[in-house]
Amino acid sequence: MVQAIINLGEYEDRVLTVLKGKYGLKNKSDAVNFLIGKYSDDFLEPELRPEYVLKVRDKERNGKFSKYKTLKELKNEIKNA
């Protein structure tokens, strides 16, 4: 287990206290762990679903993607689309 010393403002301390009471947590450390568990998926890059990867690879094989040597080529194609 890793221990950390953190500095909280008065507002942040109140938020942890409310979370602790609302969810019946034992201490503020549990409240911090609860928040990390709840919101970590939003901040970490999710893994692509296997069916999506297969779909993209299929499009790559069938030539549905275009390759550009310069950014100017891409901009011209977007203008003319």
C-alpha cells in the first residue's frame, strides 16, 4: 500500500466528508479511493473494442482510407469534397 500526504482546502475536505457520510465509508482515504475508482475510466484511455479494430483493419485492406503525402493534399481534398 502506498501512502501519500496531500494538502486539501476547506472545500475539498468538506466534499470528502460528505462522500464519506453519503456512501458509508470508513475514512477519507476510502473516499479518495472511491473517487479514483469512479472517475479513472473517464481520464484513462479506454481500450478499443475488438469488433471496431476488425472493422478498421477491413477498411484498410479494402482501400477505404486515403494516404496523403502533405497536409496541403488533405486540405485540397476536403475543400473539393
